[in-house]
Amino acid sequence: MRLSLPAALLAGCTAALLLQPAAGATPSSAPRRHDFAGGGSTTTLPLPAGTGLAPRGTAPFELLGLGWDGPADALAGAVLRVRTRDAATGRWSGWHRLEADAEDGPDHTAHGATAPLWTGRSDGVAVEFRPGPAGAPPGLRLDLVDPGHGAAPATVRTLPAEAPTAPTTGPAKGQAPRPRIVTRAGWGADESLRDPEFEYTGPVREVFVHHTATTTDYACADAPRVVRAIYQYHVKTNGWRDIGYNFLVDRCGTVYEGRAGGVDQPVHGAHTLGFNTDSAGVAALGTYTGDQPSRPLLDGLAALAAWKLGLAARPADGRARLTSSSDASRYPKGSTVDFDAVSGHRDAFDTECPGNALYARLPALRAAAARLQTR
């Protein structure tokens, strides 16, 4: 997955008319706030008739994005930009362009949304919107996400690193120790948000590596806030059953449990359109288009890939054949594709994810994971 990058990278973007909702706005155009456990919230600002918003103060938030009713391509040709006000300094950011996020998610979804933008603590927003040829999609709305301090943990916060358990039959071929994993309780997930049921696929034969395209220069103590914000956005804005990734890893190498259902189970994720079956999606927190991934991050990714693939006795430096389930992926539906067992998101979809710097390290990462499986 990617989160939108600064508009400074998008020279020549045409500005659009800024419109402020009328003073006598109808209830359907008034802000709506939904509060969650641990102080988290999502404030929804409807954009009636596809208008924008003049600069205005808002409830505090740290991530934003737009959603609408209908498919992702409903915004084709549209120009959509936002700017935000820093809650600490009162300064307004430059313009950031938002784009429809068609590369992540379930293989079938009825809701459209942009890739979310991590803003840091903010308390104001402005929106520029110019519809594409098809006009504005119905139900266009801006969601402002405050991750809060997280729900109080009711279960184990961290699964300690440990050696694998040998299978009841056959050798423990390719197995590797489980890394330390921060559970959903550990990062403060509000479990009332997600679908209570779990979905599983066949054994995990493939690991797809992503980056979130958020800031890379973050304190690792703040990583749970980013994870919570992404979780709330995936569920409340995108309409998914849970966070899309199976795991996330921060720049200090800490591994976080993503989609619920059991870290050692083949949980059906929503991370690589067309190839969510028999695979696990792992997101590196940060932007690795130019920034180099840290050694702890790479070590965390390798340890996780070695362990997860080893549960099905799959070598991390091997290959996996998967069948595309969506024409919207890089390969037509029904195509059988031969992937490296640890691949980048771009190998399955036309995207820059996980960034050139991280993608270039995948061969070494595969080799490191394979060495862990032979210890």
C-alpha cells in the first residue's frame, strides 16, 4: 500500500475552485463524528455535489482520506488536493494530492477511497476538488482520523520470540523461529470495529512486501498510532472487514500483528489486489522511494518472512505460483504467475510500492530469510 506523497512532487497540478459549505447546510452535509475505544475517532465531512472545502478548523486528527459510494475508478480524471493545519504551530501545509487507491484491498469491493495521507497532529483542513469527465461520485466525503491512545488491552500485548514447534509428521523443513510480535491488543486495536468473523486461505506460500509511504523519520514509540489510524481508515472509510495487511514492521524492526485471526494462521488479507489468496502482506512503516530502509527494519522483515513461510515448509528463497483473481491486477484474472516467495507489491500490481530503495534490498532479504530457515 501507499499513502499519498506531498504535492511538491506533483509540479504543474492545476488548482480548482474552493467552495465553503453554505451556512445553512443541511444535516446530510454537516460533520459527523464516530468515537471509538481509547479516544480514537473518525470525523466525516460530506462534500455535497462534489464541492471542496475552504480552510476551516476541525477536531484533531492525524490521517485523512476521501471515500465515496461506488468503484475506485469513479474519480478518473479528477483533481483532488488537500492541505492541513499543524495543531501545534498553527501553520498550514502545502497542497497534497490524493489519488484513488486501486492497488490495495479485497479482490472485490463496492466502495471507493483515496490512499490515506498521514498528516501528523492537525486541527484544520482545506480541500480542492475538480471532478473528472464522469462528474463527482455519490456520497463523496472527507474522513479525518484520530487514532487516540488505543483500546485498553484485554489479552496478551506481545508474543515473545520463540523457536518453532516441530510438526507432528515429517521433518521441520524450512522452519524458522517466530520473531517477537506486538499483538493487536499491544497496539491498541478496537476490536468492535472489525468484522467478528475470520477468513482463511490455503497455506501461505508467498509474502508480498509493501511500504505505507508515511514519514520515515518517526519515533518508533509512535508506530502504534500509525497502525491504529490505518486500521480505522481501512475499516470505516474503505469499508473493509479489518486492516488490510497481515503484518506491519517499523523502522526499529518491531513486528505488529495486522489482520485478526491468528498470527500463525493463513488469514485472508486485503493487501495485493488479485493475489490475496495463499499469501501474506507485510507493510514497512515509512516511505522507501528514496529513503534507505534501516537494518533493523530489514532484519524484522526477513525474520517474519522466514517464520511465516516456514510454517508451510516453503523456502524463503524459493518460488510460488499464484493465480490472479482480478483483471485489475497486473495480470488478467485466471493467469498463473510465478513469483519469488518474497516479492514486492509492484511484482503483482502496477505501483511503485514498496519503493525503489526497499525493492532493491529484496534479493538480500530473501537470502537472509533463507539462512534463518536453515539454523
